[in-house]
Amino acid sequence: MKPSLYQKSVRFRFKLRFLWCSWFCPRTLVDERERKALNREIRGHWTGRQLRVYELIHEQWEPDQDSKDEAPDERFIVFIDHELAVDWISNKNLTPEASKAVALAEAVGARRCKHLPHEQVLELKRLVGQAIVCAIQVNSKECSTIAQQASDFLKARTTERSRYWSLLSSHFFFGIAIVLSVIFWPKLIEAIDVSNGVGFGLLGGFLGAYLSLVQTAGKGAWDSASGPWIHLVEIFTKLLAGMIFGGVAIALSRSVHVPPSLKEITSDAYSVFVLGLASGFIERLIPRMISQYSNNLTKTQDEP
């Protein structure tokens, strides 16, 4: 029977991958070969179970022990499977305290972590697996300590990943703005001149918002488990709000009801740009300006 087109494509893809890994990442082939040998050995211990071990955490195995021995069967295994989930098998009956400790460790391991890099996911799963080992060995105190370390590790790496995505999104939009400015530079200059200073305010607001995002990126405590797209939308919204604030600031400074002190600030193009920059950088600046403008407008209307 001739192989089907699907089988031929799978074989071709396998050969292509083998050739690529042989030249550029031979360590991957070595790891896969060692992992297959480890799985064959472990399956020989745990007959009747289809184990797919990606990384072994701990195995307590006594080959001379059989069912005729009077001693209780204490054999168990804790490992990371091919889906990077922590799994375990134990032949001994767990005490209620040990079962509670295992549940605590598994609760940490069940939290979302696919947003983290591969090596950090493995590090987290190793901590969770070691906590389960301590629980099975009736060391609940050490299990709680390691489970808490795993939880703190996940929280720290999640915040770190979120900051990375926020900075990357900021630089991405800033790079797009630079490229568009270079392409449409003559038309951009013409639009700024025609806008009677509002263009300088918009540009300043955009740069101010960008600088504010870069400065506060290390202080954020977002949850990166929601994915990179929510960070992209958030950064785009802040940059757009910065531009709007810059334009509103210039519009307020040109109003007849604005205080004279604010009108003097925007006497030239450079001052207009700096005011727009401050509007995008300081989030509360525009609301305070609007409040002051409203108070001044109310006083003007109340005058006889």
C-alpha cells in the first residue's frame, strides 16, 4: 500500500526538521534522544501506565520490593509531562495532611503560566513538583514553603513579563510614528503649520505620553496572564489620550476665557510643544486646566 500524501508530508517535515536541528541546534536532538531513553526506563518500572515524561522530578523505586513483602509499598514518582504539567503517581496511601499539602501545591501549578518563557515555566513546574515530593514524604511544612516560593516566583515573573510587553508596545508605536513621520515629512510640516499650533500640541502630547509610559513601566503591577494584546490596546489608548490632551491644552490656551498666565505660556511654537509634552506626561494636568477654565468661565458669566 502506497503512503498517502499526508504521510509523505509528515515524513518530509520530519526529515527537514532533523536536518535543521542537526546543523543549527544539535542539542535539541540529544535532549530528545535522552528523553526517549528515560521514558523507556520509567515505563519499565510502572507497567500498565502510558507515561510521557518530559522531565523527571523524583522517583522512589525499589526494584526488589514486590507484593509479597510485609513492608508497605512506598514507591512514587513525580514528573513534568509533555504538556509541561506536573503529574505524580504514588503506591502508598496518603495521610489527610499529605493530601492537603499536595492539593496546595497542585493549586499553584494549575495557575496560568503559558505567557512565560519556556525555561521559566519549567522552573515553576520544578518548584511545584518538589513541593509535591515533600508532601508525599510527609513533610508538609517544607511543602508549604516551596509552594509559597513557587507562587511568589509566578507573581514576580508575571509582573516582569507585563512590563516587558508594555515597553515593547510603547516602542512599537513610537517606531511606527517615526517611520510615518519620515515618509510623510513634507505633508506633516505643512499640516503643523496650518494647524496654528495645535499640531505642536498633538506631537508634544504623543511624546509626553510615550515618556510617561517608559518612566512608569518599572512601577506597573499588571497581570500578563491576560496576554500581550491587552497591553497593546492599553498602550495605544494612553498614547492616543496623550495626543488628545496635548490638543486640548493648546485649545484651552487659545480661548478668550483662559487665565492670562496660561495664555502667556503659549506665546511661541516651542512653548506650545512643551505644554503639549507636559499634558501627555502629566495625566492630571489637563483635568486641572479644565477645572480652572470652568471656574474662570463661571466668574465671567456672573459678572454684570
